[in-house]
Amino acid sequence: MTSTKPRARPRVVVVGGGFAGHSAARSLAKRLGDAAEIVLINPTDYFLYLPLLPEVAAGVIDPRRITVPLAATLPGVRVVLGEVGSVALDDRRIGWTDPESGRAEMGYDRLVLAVGSVHKLLPIPGVAEHAHGFRGIPEALYLRDHVTRQIELAASTADPAEREARCTFVVVGAGYTGTEVAAQGPLLTDTLVRHHAALRDQPVRWLLLDLADRVLPELDPRLSGTADRVLRERGVEVRTGQSVQEAAHGHVLLTTGETVPTRTLVWCVGVRPDPLVEAFRLPTAKGRLVVDAELGVPGHPDLFACGDAAAVPDLTSPGELTAMTAQHAVRQGKLVGRNVAASLGHGTPRAYRHHDLGFVVELGGREAAANPLHVPLGGLVAKAVTRGYHLLSMPTNRTRTAADWLLDALLPRQTVQLGLVRAPNVPLDTASPEVQRSPR
């Protein structure tokens, strides 16, 4: 798969098929057409619509609803399955490993780095061994199976201590993902417990921990307050100002000194840029590749970056970087497509400038929190806005997703283990293998 023949057309390679990469590839295909060969390299053949992942874990929607097929939605783009592991900037070549461990490499004329982010691990004893993250379909399916299994095993044991541990679920991190997981969790376990008479008087605990002083600390306090109220009404123990100090099989030790018996530790403590960024050995800011306002890497006219992997200057807040959000990633992807095309003589470049349009937080049931155009909303109005936003943002599967929501509202939720994903297949440390870069 290594070619040395001269290329008739310039080749643009996009690394990463997430929000930024998918958007960049689509923009490039639209602007360049047959004038360039566009290649997208990604470990999976789909783009994951991450905001609805907690609903997959809760059994609300089918996992296929949030997996957007790359080949079907990116006509004119060649999709290559692989994990990029080597970069040679001087030779303009990258190498990757495919899903069956085959190795290949490819030259490029323009390279767009859009690899996104991975779990952010903290040096807390036992977390890597006993916690599970929440960044992809395997983790969501595993968590749903795991929660279902804990309730079923709790119903079959005669040991009160074991039953208590299996009926206690700890989520660490009260950002978007952690808050949504903790909000969906009680709805799932309430459904499960109703099928087991042995658990009729057994308390089921959900704990949400964060060192911040409130949930969703990055949002307006009113939205944070809405989410906090919904969580507490569902019985979630919101523990702000505290976290996990140590994790072990069967319990966690909190920073307050309290020991909580549990068999479930869900790690949602933020993200960090993909380790591939380090392979470039170029200046970084907060672990992200430094780029200019046009998303180009200074000193490397053939290299661009966007999304979570890029330290994009926020022109609306001088001195700051844009946040690592899907909203920025999509818009940066569109712009990088425009600017890469301009670098090849098609159109003119622009600088990235974007005021956020607000945020939505799905809280399960009839609840959500949203601030479209910075107008804080809650309850059914926020729910309608949140679901409408997601349907408009999804590149495909809108009708199927809406149908799943309707069926969940009308029919009892299905509660079975599928057994598709085992714990060893979803380790918390999901970072890419160590990457190598050829010497200059």
C-alpha cells in the first residue's frame, strides 16, 4: 500500500473522522471536487455523534442511530480504516495500522489533523484498573450491560453487603457527560429494579462526584441549577467539592475519607488531546497543536489542525483559546476545508471567529437544560429545544432517532444484557499507541 508514483492531483489527507474531521472532509469534497484526492483516515468506518451516547447506555436509542457512516455521507472522499502512528513532516508522509494490524503509509500535499481527544487520566490509585470511561459505543454498551448485570446479581445474592455494593453506582465528573450519565442512570435502574421482587426494599444509589462547587461548572449558574435540581429529584447524591481518592475492587475511597461500597465506577473527568499531537514535535498550548487564526500551523504551509487537537485562538476573547466542544469542532472543520482549498488555489482563506450559540444538556425523561442564544430554559421547553437541536445537528439517522424517542415514551424500556463487550475491551486508558515521528 506504499506508492512512489507521482500524483496527477494533489492529495489532501484528513486524520480523524469526528466532528472536526467529518466536517472538514465534507467541506473539502464540496470545494475541491475532482480537483484533488481527498482521503480520510479513521479507526472506525463511522463518525460518532457523541452527545447522545448516554441515551445509548440507558437503552433509549439504538447505538446505530448515533453512528454516521463515513463512506455514505462523504461522497468523493476515500475512507481508509486505520490508526495513524507515524508522521514524517519533511517527507510529507504518514503511516497507519489498520484494524487487522496491517501497516501502510501514504504521502500527502496537505494534511489536516482532526484526531480529537481521549480520556484524561489522573494519578489516582486503582482508577485505571477499576474505572471505565465513556467515550465510544463499546463503553456505552458495556456500561448498559454492566448496570443491568449488577442489578440482576444483587437480586440473586443473600449477602446484604454485596447487594449494597452492586446497587451503588459512582460517576466521577460533573461536566456534560458525567451529568447526563448520572441523570439517565436512575431511570434505567428504576426500570430494572421493578422486575425483581427481592430488591423491593433495597435502596439504589447513584453518586455524582466533582471537585467543582457545582454541576456543569462551565455553564450559566441557572442551567447548572436546573440540572442539579433534576438530579436530586431522581435521588442522585450530588457530591460537589469531593472526588475519588482511591479505587479498589468492591469500593472507592473518597477525598472526604468516606468509603463507598460499589462495583461501578464511571470516569467522566474531562478529556485531553489525542497523543498523536505529540508526534509532530511542534509547539503546543495546553497539549493542543498551536495554529493561527486560519487554522494553519505556523511555519508549515501544508499542515492544518482543527477541533480538540488544535489550540485555536479565540478572536472573540483575545488571549483565550476556543473551547474543546463539538460546536467549535464542526465550524472549524468547515473553515479548514475552505482554507485548505484556498491554499491549493481554490477560493480565499478566512480567519476563525465564532460566538457560541448556547448549549443543551439532555437529562432524560421529560427534563433537559438549554440556553439557545443564551436564553436559559428548563423542563419541556428545554427538552423540545434539545432534541430539535440534536436532530438538526445529526448528519443522518434523524427519523430513526426520533422514532426511538417516541417508542421510549410509549413502551416499556427493554432490559436485557447483550454480552457484546467485556471489561478488558474497554480499558479506561484509550490513548493511541505511542507514535513515532521520523527525524528531520
